[in-house]
Amino acid sequence: MSDDLRPRRWMGRVLLSAGVYNLVWGAACVAFPVATLELLGVAPLPTVPQLWQCIGMIVGVYGLGYLIASRDPFRHWPITLIGLLGRCSVQSVFVLPFPQHNSPCRWVGQSWRTT
């Protein structure tokens, strides 16, 4: 294989670090759902944190996918693409409410207020 077709070393490292981060954060959301929501400044806290735990499981699965993709980024490019699409769609939940100051997390909404 020519050097142009080989993944750069940084690609695997970035995916490896993303995988570890997602596994740790996902495990924290599953094990300590209320604590992670408090850390994010979500108020009022939900009375049923199981939805947040399910989101934590999804994040953990992303982490596992990134770890797999880190071994051969070009071969496993669909995993990376799905992760990118997922992250971009989640960001819209935070960006779209900014004009109305209705961000899902208190600290995100307050950090962008100008009044």
C-alpha cells in the first residue's frame, strides 16, 4: 500500500482518545445519572433518570466503535461517519435554542447571554 493510502498516525490516536472518553463518560452516566446531570447544571432534575442512563449506554457504544475504528481508520470509516453525524445532530439541540435562551443546560444558556 502506498503511503498516500495509509492512515496517518494521528487518526488512530484521535479515535482512541475519543473511544476512551466516550466509554468513561457513558459509564459515568449509567452508574451516576443524577450526579452527571447535576454536573451539567440540568435543573430541574428528572424524577426518572433511566433515559439519561440509556443515553449513557449509547455514548458507551460510540466509544466502543471509536476504539474499533482506531485500529484501522480507513477500513472502519463508516463508524467514524456515524459518530460524526450523531455528534452534529446532538449539537443542534444546544445551538438552536440559543436565540430564545432556552438551552437544555443552565450553564450553556448562561454562558451565551449578553443581557
